[in-house]
Amino acid sequence: MRAYRCRVCDNPLYFENSVCVSCGTALGYSRSERAIVPVGEDGRYVDAAGLVWHVCRNLNLHGCTWLAATEGGQCFSCDLTRTRPSDADLVGLENYPAAERAKRHLIVELDTLGFPVTGKDPATGGDPVNGLAFDLLSSVAENVVIGHQDGVITIDLAESDDAYREQVKQKLAEPYRTMLGHFRHEVGHYFEWQLVRGPELIGRCRELFGDENADYQSAIERHYREGPPEGWESSYLSTYATMHPFEDFAETWAHYLHISDTVETASEYGLAAVAPVTAFSSFRDVVSGIWVPLSIALNMINRSMGKADLYPFVIPGPVLDKLDFVASLRP
């Protein structure tokens, strides 16, 4: 994540700021400029091309600070949400802002890396063909399974609750579980569906991750019945990645985003003096030359505060090959 500053008073800003706490200027995030910009008292911002942008109508609903193309309309990120909790679902609405915040973070990262993000097609009634959409559902009202299907990512809003998420994390013996992590993992399924096409890419993907045609339901049942295979640590990032080639790809993709975003943030805040991740010819060099020493230092900083490791994972050689493949899909 980039470091932002107020264009009026040069005060440091956080990504979610809607007002500068120093000078009181109203703010909005311009996706086209990848910047936080000042908004007038009329809720408008005029960019360098003369286009007029407006505060997203969802600012007071879930804290969206992005700019919309039409007055009273919603921004690009909010347009991607196909389903949200009803106004009567008070628990769902309480958990809703954290999910939207993670989604906005995800879109900025994908924009930074150059991966195309297109939304739903209104002409088809809102069901995307190759576009991306999100169903942010409340498990208070129904059973919700986090997943991806044909461009629609489903997120359980209960995962926004720290206590609930920690319970699930302990139950599944996971070293890491966050709302942003869910978004990163599920969008990995989407981009495998979109980008791994043609015999050459499909062949290489199968070499690294396995045959995606393996029966998924059988793989789930086997995984929860038997657990991961012995010695999984030498070839996988997590036990969940061992379940099926689809899950191995999505886990690898999520870690590609974890690493890329954290390295960029560390560079923006002066913790590492490196070029953008996209400037490296090999993601292997990013991992071995930058990420490994940086993550060790960050883990030790966390331990100094009595906290768990920031990045509780080991990256074996075969996973470096997988990470390189995922990074190579960038347009």
C-alpha cells in the first residue's frame, strides 16, 4: 500500500481517510490517479482532464471513500458488490464495512500490479461472464460458504468479527486467517479461470500444481478425513493448499499478493529501499533477496511486542517455482 499525503497541507494520510485530520479538507480516493485527492464542499473533484467526480453514496453506509462518476452514484468498488446484507440484518451491517474495506484494498493492489479488474455486465442482469462480482453475505440469516464460482466471489461477513474468525482459525489449525486473506485467496480462483488459458499455460500449471480435473468433492472429503500428506511442507505453503490443485494455486496467488503488498508498503515507509515488485524480472528474486530478510525482521518485531509472527510461513523451493508462475501471469 502506498503512503499518501494531503495535497492541501502535506499531512500524512491513511488509505481510508475521508477527512484530513490536520487541515479538515474532505478527501476522496481517485482510482484513475491512484491518489487521495481533496474534495470540495459540494462533494465534487475535478481531475486534470476536466472530468467531474463525486463522493460515493456509500460513504456513510460502510465508509467508502472512493469517488464515483455520477452524482448520487456509487464508485467502481461498490459496483462490484452484487449482494449485501439487508437493512434489517443489524449484525450483517455491522460486519459489512470491514469486508468492503478489504475489497477496496484488494482492488488497489490488483491495479498496482496491472491485473485487469472488470465488473459485472448490466446487460446480462448483473451476472458476470468474465467480469468479477462479490456476494457479501451474512451467515446470521443463512449458511454461507466462502468461495468462487464463474466470477462471483462469496464472502461470509461473520469473518469480519475477530472473535469468530479466531475460533475458526484455531479449529482448523491455521497459522493465518484474515478478511483480506479471504479476498486474496478467492480472487486467485478467479484469475486462474481468466488467465490460465491455452495449452502452454495449462500444461505448465499442471506441472506445478497438479491436474485441476481431479474430483474436487472427493479431494475435500479426503482432506478433512485424512489431513495433509506426510512431508507436505517441502512442496506447499499450507495444509489447505494440499487439498486440490485449485486450492494450491489460490493459496500461492494469495501469498503472491501478501508479499507484493507488504514489500511495497515497507518501501513506501522507508523500511526497505527497493524498486517496485513489477520491476523485477523474477519474483524469485523478490522473495529470496527482499521478502525473506524483511519477513524475518517483521516477525522479530512482532515477537518484541509479544505478538505472533506476522508471516508464519516457510517458502520451500517448489513454492518459489509456483510463485514465479503466478507472477508471470501479470499482463
